[in-house]
Amino acid sequence: MSEGGDDVDKRVENHVGDAIQPYAKSNDMSPQDIGNSKVDNILSNDSTGSIQQTKTINQDRTHEDSKELHDKIESLNKELIEERQTRAAAEAALEHLRIEYSEADAKCQEFAAKLAEVEKNLEQQVKERDEKNAELDSKLNRLHKRAKQRIQEVQKEKDDLEAKYKEVNEKSEQASLQLSGLQQELDRTRQHANEALKAIDVERQQLRSANNRLRDNIEELRRSLEPKENTIETLQQSLVEKEQMLENMKGLLQGAEEKRQASMAELSSKHQKQIANLEAQLADSSADRTKATETISSLQKLVAEKESKLAEMDAASSGEAARLKAAMETIKGEITHLKNEQEKEKEKWEATSQALSRKLEIAEANCIRAEIEAAKMKSQMDLELSVLSQQSNTKESELLTAKEEIKRLESEFASYKARAHALLQKKDAELASAKDNEQLKVLEEALKEAENEIVIVSAERDKTLHDLENALSHHDKELSARDETLSLVEQQVKNMEMKLSSAISSHRSEKETWEKNLQNVEETWQLRFQALKAEIEQQKSTPDETLQKEVQDVQTRYKKLKEEHDSFRELADKMIEEKDMEISRLVDNNKNLVRSLSSKPSANNNENGHNTGFTRQDSSNTSVAEQQILILARQQAQREEELAQSQRHILALQEELEELERENRLHSQQEAMLKEELRNMERSQKREGVDMTYLKNVIVKLLETGEVGALLPVIAMLLQFSPDEFQKCQNAYRPSTDVPPSPVASEPPGSGLSLFSRFSFS
């Protein structure tokens, strides 16, 4: 029985082993290991139970009887039944395990196909990555070459800018030397002008002293003529009395009158000859007086001779009456002759005194005008010098700003080189460490951003260089304009010297002849007037146009810079928004990856390895995202610095605009002042040729009639009123006409003093 039980146990074991062996051979996965372990446990438990039972049977074989064996057989039968049941359960479990294995095998085949596809994709991606790496290497080499070329070009441009800066410094030094020379020439001209003014003052004093002397002489002549006039009046009275006495004696003296008329004709002819000689010799008052006394003595002698002749002729007929008549007639002739001579002398002296006074007034007016013109030219030259000094100061400040801008560009270029070198090193490191598609995409995006940044920086550098070139060209233009103004100032100084020399020569010629002096003065004033007109026209044509052009250029530059600033700001805002979206997208992807990795359970070692790979990839993604965030933050800081620089540049341009507007206002004020002075000069020049008698008649008519509305424009035209003065006169007349008539106002129109007192002629 023990052998039979052993055989049964062996068969059961063999049957179970044969049933489990193909499943154990075919299954190498973890579920098979689990099923084999379960079957081994069941079989080991059964085998141990059967071995123990056989041992107990063998041990109790001698002691037990057949009943026990029968019971044992029954128990073995029961155990066989149980073993069959367990076998059926094991077969069901094996079938279930086979089904699961078939499903797992199908999944394994699917996973194997997927693994093959993934390997192919990985190989393709590796090839693409290698190609992209090669392209990126070529691009980096090109960028290196372009950067080197750009560096060389920038160094050349820097050398050119330094050469231009040296030239500008030389030009500014030359301009300062020219300004110093012009300052010295201006000082010399001022000294010459002061000397000429001193000479003019001396001449004016001499003329005033001569005028005073002439006035004293005229007063002395008037005083000397007063007693003669008194004697003439007394003689006239005596003549009237004697004529009354001689009316009765006319009949007796007719024959004597005929002889007297013949003698008077001879005397008149002689007197006319003497008068012609005297008129030719009236230049000197002393000679005229001596000649007059000589003629009077000769006339007295002739009168005495004639009296003697008449006395001899009329001694018999007339006697004392004839003598008295002859004496009276001779006295009458002498008196009339003396009256005529005195009147002629008076007229001549008055004419000469009036001419001298007019000449003196004209000379004084010319001197005053010359002084005013010299003062005006002096003030104008001082203003021009101050303007030129301000312009030189502004140019020096612009040169300093250009130097600072060149230094800033150098520092920016150095920082740009350092940034480019750092970016290239970063990109090389990132390319070396790039292993996944996302990293390659990030690197491509970073390369594109770097290229865009390089393009933007190069565009900004070109723009700054263009601005520098524009500033230098503008500076050259301003220097040329300043040279032109300096040449104009030199011409004005030369014109002033010529004018001063002509004024000195004219004053010297005035000493010699008054007529030549007047003609020369008129010609010089006409020349000055024309020169001033030409200068003012030039000043009207040249500086206003240049200022308007400069203002328009600055306004266009300001508008362009503002538009570029706005566009740059919009681009910066767009890029910042895009980068923010990318950062948010990367953060969301990172969170999703972390969630997906945390949700997956760690089933086996392969999965654990795969999870470690994902965690490494996640850490690399986070590191790349952090690097991108840092790069974006740096770019944002750089953009903010560039925006601040552009705003500073815009503020500087606004200040330049304000300065140009101030200069334009100053030029317009100077132009208005010059125009007003020109108008005043024209009015004074027209006022010189006014007929004073006509003006006197008009004023008398105004005072007599009071017709202000009709006569005021005539007076304004004659006296060359300005529009303000004419308006003042009209405003002064209108309120007086608007007032209702009072009983006091019913005076005759001839009382024009109250009416004329309304006007304030300024």
C-alpha cells in the first residue's frame, strides 16, 4: 500500500508537473511567475501531506490492522477526490492564466511594434537633430563671421568718426581763432569809431563856436543899424517938413531939377557900378564896411562937388532955397542908397546866417545820426558777437554730447560684444546639452530670438550711426553758416570802416566847402540807406529761411523718432506678451507632466527607470524654462534701458526745438526793431524835404478853421507821422467830437488854440 500510495503521489506530482510545465516554459512574465509560485505552494503542501501520511502508514503498518488500512484507503480516496478537485481548480486557474498570458502576449507584441516605431522615430529624430546641429553649427559660424565683419566695420566707422571728430575740433579751433581775430578787428573799429566820434565832436564844437560868432556879428550889425535907422527916421520927419516948405518953390527949381536929374543919372550909374563891385566884395564884412565908408566919403565928396556946382549955377536964381533943396535931395539920395545897401546887407547876412544855421543844423543832425548809427551798429555788433558766442557755446556743448554719445556707443558695442559672446557660449552649451525635441525647439527659438536681437541691435547701431552722421552733417552745416555769418560780419566791419573813412573825408571836405559836404553827406546817407536795406533784405532772406528749415528738420526728426519709439514700444509689448504666453504654456506643461508622472504607479523596474527618465526630462525642462525666464528678464531690462535712452533723446530734441523757437523769436524781434528803425529813418529823410511855408500855411489853416478831419492827414503826411501817432491824434480828436456842445464852446472857429492843444505830437 505504501508503494501504491507512493505511486499515486508520484503520478499526481507528475501529472501536476506535466500540466504546469508547458505553462512554466512558455511564460516568463511576472504573472507566470506568480502562477507558478502558487502551484508550487499547493503541490508542495500536498506532497508534504502525502509524505507525512505515508510515513505514518509505514510506521503504523505493523501495528495497524486491515481496518485502519481500509480507513486509510478511504481517506486516500477522499484525498484523491480532493486532489482531483484541486487539479480541476488548478486547471481552471491555468486556463485563466493562459487567457491572461495571451492578452499579455498581444500587449507585448503591440509594445514591441511600438518600441520599433519609437526606435525608428528616435533614429529619424537623431538624424534630424544631427542635421539641425550641423545647420546650427553652420549658422553659428556664419554669425561668428558676420559678427567679426560687423566688429571690423564698426571699428572702421569708429576710426572715421574719430577722424571726423578731430576735423570738427580743428574747425572749431579755427572758428575760435577767427572769432578772436574778429573781436580784435571789432575793437580796432570801435577805437577808430571813437576817434572819429571825438573828431566829429571837436568839429561840431568848432561849428557851434563859429555859429555863435556869426550870431554875435549879426547882433552887432543889428545894434549898429539901430541908431542909423533912428537918424533916418528923424531925417525923414525933417524932410517931410522941408518938403512942405519947398512945395512953394517948385516953379523956381524946374531948370535946376533937370540938371540935377542928369547928375543923378550919372551918380546912379556910378552907384550901380559901385554896388556891383560891393556885391562881389561882400564876402568879408570888414572889407564891405571899409568899402561902404569909402563909397560914402566919395559920395560925400561928389555931393559936395555937385553942391558947389549947383551953388555956382543957381547962386543968382535960387540962393539959400536952392542950396537947401540940393542938400535935401542929396540927403534923400544918400538915405535911399543907404537904405537899399542896408536892406541888401541885411538880406545877405540873413541869407548867409540862415544858410550857415541850416548847414550847422544839418551837420549836427548828421553827427547825431552818425553817433546813433555808430551806437546802433555797436549794439548790433555786440548782439551778433553774443549770438556767435552763444552759438559757439552750443556747438561746444553739442561736441561734448557727441563725444559722450561716441563713448556710450563704444560702451554699448563692448557690452553688445560681451552679450553676443555670452549668448554664443550659451547656445553652444545648450546645443551640446540638447537631447530632446523640446530642447531643440527651445534652442531654435532661442537662436531665432538671438538672431532677431542681433538684427535689432545692428539696426539700432545703424540708426545711432545714422543719427551721428546727421548730427555731424548738421554740425558742419551750422559751422558753414557760422562761417558765412562771420564773413558777413567781416564785410559789415569793412563797410563800417569804409563808412567811417568816408565820414571823416566828408567832414574834412565840410571844412573846405559846405556844398560839397552836403552832396557827399547825401550820397553817403543814400549809400548807407541802400546798404542797410540790402543787409536787412539779406537778413530777412537768409536767417529766417535757415531757421525755418532747421525747425522743420527738427520737427520731422522728432516725429520720426516718436513714431519709431511707438513702434518699438508696440513690438516690445507684443514680444513681452508672447514670452509671457510661452512662459505660462511651459509652466502649464510642466505642471501637467508632474501630475501625469505622479498619477502613474511604479509597477516594475522598467517603469521606474522610465519614470526616472521623465523626472530627469522634467528637471531639464524646468532648468530650460528658468534659463528662458532669465534671458527674457534680461531682454526686458535691456529694452527698458533702450526705451529710457530714446525718451532722453526725445527730451533733448524737445529742448533743441525750444531753443530754436527762442532764437526765432529773437530774430523776429530784431527784424521788427530794424524795420521800425528803417521806417523812422525813411520818415526823417522824407521830413527833411518838407516845404516849411506850406506846412506853416496848413497849420495856420487848422488853427483858423479847426477842420481836423481834413487837415490832420495832410499834416501827418508832411510830418511823416507813424501809424501809432496818427491813431493817437485821431483818438484824441474823437472823444472831443463825441462830447455834446456846451455854451462855452460857441466861440468863433478862429480860436484854434484850444483845438490844437488836444494833439500831442510825439
